[in-house]
Amino acid sequence: MKNEYHAIFGTGPLGLAIMDQLIQEGKNVLLVNTSGKADVPPSVKVIKGDATKLESVMDICNSHKISVLYHCLGLPYSSWAELFPIMMDNIIEAAAIQQIKIVYADNLYAYGPHDKPLNENASYNTVGMKTKVRAEVATKLMNAHKSGKVQATIGRGTDFYGPRVKTSALGEQVIKNLMEGKPADLLGNPDTKHSYIFIRDFAKGLIMLGEHEDALGEIWHIPTNEPNTTRTIVQKVADELGTTAKYRVAGKFIVNIAGLFNSDMKELKELMYQHLNDFVVDSKKFKGKFPISITPQDEAIRQTVDWYKTAYN
């Protein structure tokens, strides 16, 4: 219905990419973040809300006619264990009362290390706080669906890149560095295969899950391009920029040592398995069910570099 909102909780790069796609589809978009402000088109309503407080989420869901709620909230790693489960509880409670469909934008951390491509049936092999919290929160949502409390689905994406994406494995530390003539900062082994997802494809896939009843109650891996080595992708970025690809690689030993002095590097230790071995996503389940068109990697890199040129020049 035209007067219903598609509500996006979280105005990071993914939330805004979903907004862009929904606007193209002529949907009414409601953005929720802790400031109530965002640099968005005037047609988009932005309101202040705090998902860590049940009354705040309840008020938003009670005072707006919402058909789909996209959960795209992010937090500093240090807050994950305390706040991620609370936010999911609050979203479930509020959505249940108003019968709002939940689409949860998740990553692949819950699976932990595996030696095969990751499909939706992979076990949760948690190896630390971040993997455990992601597994806990996803299980919480799926259990709420199974019990009949809410209608929900989970769309998982691997490391994303694209317009507005700054803090990722293919973010500023690669693209901005190369623009400035600096080496691209990479983790682990840049010659292993790694699945990366273009953020606009991730957004498109999540919206498709929100539109199809068949998606409910299940976990889906949003499709990506065929896995490539990180070194190859960085070379493609350098070629698009018209510069020489230079690399500075932090292996396991360097990350372990740096983690003693740097909290950000300490947080990366748990996730090094993703960068030391092949990290490949199997999305056959999604592609077999929904007709999605994935942006070719060269075109995705061009769009990403174009955004960086505009943002930093």
C-alpha cells in the first residue's frame, strides 16, 4: 500500500543503499537513527529512535503504518555482547504487536571457520564474542518466527563495498589510500579467494526478501560475484583509478602484536580466519528461488571508485 512505510533501522551505508533502491521502486521510506538526522532526499522521513530502548521502538511502530522493518543497525564491537541481543528483542516485541515483517541484514560471522564454501546449512562454529553474538541474535529471530510471534527472514551478506562504504576490507584503507598514492592496507593472505558483495546488490537482495512470502522463516545468502583474490580486486581498483597497485599486508603475527596496543586490531584477531583462508559464499539457494541480477564486478568497482572520487576530491 502506498501509505505504508518501509522502515529502515540504521542509516549506515547499507541502510542508505536500501533507501536508494526503495525510492527507485516508489516506496515510502522511513529512516530511524539515534540523531533523527540524515543526508537524504526530502521525500524520505527521518526520525529519532533508540533500538536499545523498548519504548522507543514501540512508539515508532505504533505511530507509523509500517509493512516491512529492515534491521540494519550497527554497533562498535565493544558494545555487541551487551546491546545486539537487546536491540533484537525490542524489534521483535514491537514488530509482533503491529504485525510488521522483519528483514534482518546479517553478516557471516555466526558460522565461524569452515573449510568449505558457506551455505545456509553450515553449523555455527563460534570462536569468540563476535561470532557468538551474531549466532545468538540470528537464532533469537528465527525462533521468534517459528513460534509464530513474528514474520521474519534473514539475508546474509559477506564483506561489502560500494558507495558510502568507508570502514570495510575494501573501504578507505584500500581505495582512499590508493587515491593518495599510499599502499592498500590488507589483512591476512591477499591471494586466497574471498567473496565480496557490492552493497547495492546486498540492498536489492534484502528488499526481495521483504517482498516474497516464500522468504519468511529462513536464512538466505545474498548472491555475489564469483570469488576473486583480494589482490586481484585491489588491482582492478587501481586500474580504475589509473594508478599503481601497492600493498601493505598485515598477517596473523602482525595483527596479534598490534592487538596488544590497538583495540581495533585486537578485535580483528577473532576474524582472521576469514582472511587467511579461502572465504567463499554459496548462494545457490537464493538464486534458485528469486530472480536477482548481480552487478558485474568491474562495473561495481567503477561505481565505487566514482563515488570515492566525488566524496574525496
